[in-house]
Amino acid sequence: MMAFLSDPVFAGFLSASVRLSIPILLAALGGVFAERSGVLNVGLEGMMLAGCFAGFMITFQTDLLILGLLAAMIVGGGVGLLLGVFAISLRANQVVVGIAINLLVAGATAFLFRLAFRAGAETPRITPFAALDFGPLATIPVLGPMLFSHDILTYAALGLVVVSWVVLCRSTIGLAVSAVGENPVAATTLGLYAIRTRYLAVIVSGVLAGLGGAFLSMSATGLFLDNMTAGRGYIALAILILGRRHPFGIVAASLVFGAAEALQLRAQLMPTGVPLQALIVLPYALTLVVLAGFAAKSGAPKSLGQPFPKSGVR
């Protein structure tokens, strides 16, 4: 048993499962803030892609990873603000706005990337975050590969889970966000500023999703590709449902999807006889299963996806 746990293949699978779960975890964590306030953030995919692009470009130009992270969060928050303008102030359909944002960002990032780097040129790269050295801790069976073989951005993401839990579940801010998500009119009568609360929630959602996108280009690969997020923003929406919109539940759900993606990547290198396309679709098929099995039990806020009434809120 110990020999299996210390097997390099198994250790690599555990490490990859955690690493592949981080972008989805951060995006889903951002989605929690938006959805608890009553905004259905279908635009997580676009926010991730915007952060992925901004983080790569700024890092490429400055050679400073910290500036790339800041740019990713600012741009992601800006896309969140754009969602807020249409979904909150203009009372537009939140699903349509989210999909439009995803399409807009996909086209804009592809265009700007080609504008910055001519077609046919060598693929630009940056030096991504390096894994931290924990010495002998990294050799501990099971826990070593899972917890002590990652870069600073991974541990920052796990720290943000704790911060989000404190803010949403153990503070008056979280109570205000939940109150606005359940009944914005009643929240207003209690003295809360429902409009401002939703705006702040969607901006925070964009910041976290942008950070999740930055992980792909600045930690996982060191490069940017068209549509690099590859549907992870949509998977994050399923993670929200599976994790019951709770930060710690989202961690567990993200690890399930990370493990599914790590499994399909490793299965491609094995003589399984399963078509490549079937392996690639595994994480997305798991998304459909989750949506089919848990959507009715998600415990969504009562006003989720609904625009504010024309009067009675401030």
C-alpha cells in the first residue's frame, strides 16, 4: 500500500489534480459572491479569459509577475463592472449579458493578441511562477504531492477560500450580501444599499475569476492561446451548484473536477483503447451529470437572476 502511495505516477496525479482545480476554484469562488447577491454570473468564462490575457501581456511587457497578477485582477474586475451595468442598472437578462460578455472577450483577446504579435511569429512565452521548495515535506506520501509541490499562486487561492468563508459566512458583509440576494426590497427597508452591494459583489466576482484565468497563463503554462479557458468558466457554474455556494464545498467540488481532468490527461498517454475525444470530454460530461443531479438541490437565493424591481430598492 505504501509503495502505491509513493509511486511517482500516483504522486503526479495528486499534484496535477490540485493544480488543475485552482482556476476553476477561483472562478467558482468569484461566482459565489455574485450569486449570493442575486446576480447569475454566466460571464465567468469571459472574466477568466480577460484575466488570462491581461496577466500574460503585462508580464510579457514588464517581466514582473506581480504586475501581471494586478492587471488580471483589475481587468477581471472591470469585466465584472460591465456585467453589473447591464444586469443591475439596465436590468437586462443576466444570462444573455453573460453569454455576450463571453463572446466579446473571446473575440477581443484573440484580436488584441494578433495585433501585438504578428501571425506566424514564434509563440511568445513568459517565465511562470515556480513551485516553492518545502524540502522533505514534499516527499510525504499523499500529502506531499497534494500540499507541498505548488507555487505561491496555488496557496494564495487556498488562502482566499478561507478569507471568502470569513467574509460570506462570519461577517456582517456576508449577511448583507445574502439579504440582498434573497429579497432586495426587504434588505433596503433594513437600511442596506442593495444596488451598491450587488455592484461590489460582481466586481469581486470578476477580480477572483480574472485571477483564476491568470493562473492558466502565469502559473500552469507561461503562454497565452485563443480561448485558453476552454469552458472552465462554465464548469465553475456547475461547481457552484455542487459546492452549494459555500467556499469549502467549492474546494471539494473543484478537486473532483481537477481529478477528472488530470485523469483524462494521463489516460491519453495509456493504451486504453478509448478514443481521444471521449477522454477530453470527460470533465464536461461530469459537469452535465452534476447539473442534472444537483440543480434542484442547489439552494439558490430567491432573487437569483432576477433584475431589481423598478422601485423599492436603492
